Amino acid sequence: MIPERREDVICREEEFGAIIFDPEAGRMHKINKTGLFIWNLCDGKTDVDAIAETLAESEEESSAPVKDAVKAFLKDMNERKLIRWH
Amino acid sequence: MMFSVPTYVYLQVSRECRGCSLECYAPPDGSSLTLKEAKLIVDMLSEAKVFIVLIDGGEPLLWDEIAKLVHYFKNRSIATAIVSGAEDISEAESLKKAGLDMIQFPLEGPEEYHDTIRGEGSFHNVLEAVNAFCNLGIYTHIGTVMTPSNLCYLEEISDIVSALPVRVHRILRYIHPTEYLTPEQCVDVLSRIAHLMEKGRAITPTNCYTFAKQTPFAKKMNLTRFQGCVGGKTSAVITCDGYVVPCPHFASKDIAESINAPRIWDEDMKTIWQEWDFLKEFRQGLTECQNCPDLSLCGGCRAAAYCVTGSLECDPGCPFSNDYVKTEK
């Protein structure tokens, strides 16, 4: 499964992470720095396992718990209709 | 938490309107943006990643290029709303095509009272405007400026609004040097809004009732996302002379100049937002609020304070201020 950010959604980086704005719904969503890291990898080319591995490497953690965090974040983004799946 | 730039901005395209007897925060003075200037501002806001723009006035619907401007905003994925006095709805369909997301119209009281304030026939103009924009599928809000004079009509106004297809009825606070709502009246308004909400009405106080969350009615009003004063925290205003000010109540040329407001033509939004000293002071809350346990949630209505005292001293409507507590005792 490969997640891809919606093209029209705007991401504004902030000290705490970022604000994601959905112009269609007119809604803002705050995400933390880990969320932003994952969001930036939702490029329509990188699958969930690869995102988890990259995140684990960057945080120097094992990939199993990180993969759960990635899945939870992507589930949230999917429910908010901010990403689509390939 | 401070954002790097505002999340939403009021853009005052003009101070032209047909006038009303409420003392306005931006009285007519002939000033107006050109479309070229407005587009330049859109480009700046887009580059700064401001998400939402509320086009304000004057009466934005009397500004010739309004539909073109909305279209320009929408092409940059900026959500766009208009705060209107329902003075001209001839552009309704063009605004729909341009992608307008939301519009707000005023209702100050029942027909006779509303027409006394905003001119003969204006009550019907509002009803017509609401129906026109709702039929086009544009989210429509009603705003009521609550003053000591129309306080008695709150329920009656709510009855009228509840029969309209609008999304929400917003209760604003009249900011005036002498005719402001007293602490007792503010508490009265909030308790009555809470009661109307319990009856299922889509009614809400605006952020100008900065202390709403500290009142006993907060739970009934479901104010979980209420942030108190948002001026300088999440929002800013750009006037039609290019001044950047923290709140629409500072959007007249005189007031903007009295606080040495910087101009968007001279400095970018990020620099103004992060470095202008008045904005830093504004964010900290009023002087009299500094020892209040709810300072971070509230800090008082800076506009009400400035309007009455000419400084950021104390909110004349705050029910928790020392003066009111003393009076009550």
C-alpha cells in the first residue's frame, strides 16, 4: 500500500511540526514533527514499510513499533481524507 | 504556541458602504484597494501560506472586482469568505462561480429595529441575500452586533434566524467608547446564548467575549475550541491602505496610525507578525489581566480596552475584572 498526499492540500511547517490545511473542507489539522516526517514521505512512491524504515532510521529505533505509529498516523490522515492510497 | 504567520487574515478591500447608524470600526472615508493591489496581497498571503481570507469592508459587495478577487484567491487554494452588509447581491452568481466558500450577513434586530439601524428596506435585503446565497449552495452565516440597545431582542432575533437556512448565528460584541456592554450585560448575553443553544439553536458568541470559557455557561455552549482573543495569535487584518493590524476593530486609518501599524507594502507578513512590538504586547493580554489565572485563555478584549481607554489596560465588559467584582459586592 502506497499513500499519497492530496495535491491541493497545503502543509505549512511550524516549530511544533506543521499545519495541514484542506482547502476543500476549509479545515486545519495540526501535526507534530513525526507526523510531518511521515507526511513528507507520502509521495505516491514510498510504501508504508519503507516509510516506517526511514522513520526508524531517523529516530534510531526498531521498525516494529514505528510501523504501528506510521499506520496510526496514515489511518488518521485517511479518515480526514487528506491522503489517497495506491 | 505561536504560529509563524496568521492562519487567517481579514482583507479590507474598501471602506465604502451605504452606511448605518452603528458606530463602525471602519467608517467610510473613500479608501479602497485596486484589484492590482489586492492581487499583490493575495500573492503575499499565498506565499506565506495563509489558509483563509475573510474579505471585509466597508461593503465588499459594492467593490467592483469582488468576484475576480475571490477567483484569484481560490486559484491559490485559499479559502475565501465575505463579511457583507447585504447592500448589493447582484454578484451572487459570479461569486458562486468564483468559488466563494462562505458569506456573513447582519441582523441587528426585528425588522423595524434593523431598518432603523441599517436603513429602510435593509431587513428585507438581508432575507433576500440569505436566500440567494443559500440557494446557490454557499455557506451563509448571520452576525448580530449585540449592543445595550438590541439586547432585549436576542431571542426574537434568534427566532428569525432559526427560520432561515443559515449555518450559524454569530453574536458579536459592540465595541464603542461609551455604549459598550457592561460586565453584567455580557454575562446576560452569554447565559441567554447558552439557553438558546440548549434549545438546539446554531448560535455562538464570537471570540470578542474573550472570557466566555470562564463563565458557568461554557459547558452548555460547548466551547471546547474557543480560544479567547485570536488577534495576533491566529489572525490579522490588512486594511485597504495596506496597514496590518491585529483585529478588525483597529481597521480605521486613524486607529491603525495611532498604533504605528506597519504596512504590507513595506514589510512582509512574517516579519510584521513576528517582530512588531505592538503585536507582541497585544498577544500578552491586557495589563489588568496579568494576574488573572485565565490569562492564557483570555487576556481580555483588546479592542474594547483600546476603544474605551486608548490603551491595552482593561476590558470594560469583563465580568471577572476587579471593578466589577467590587461593584457586585
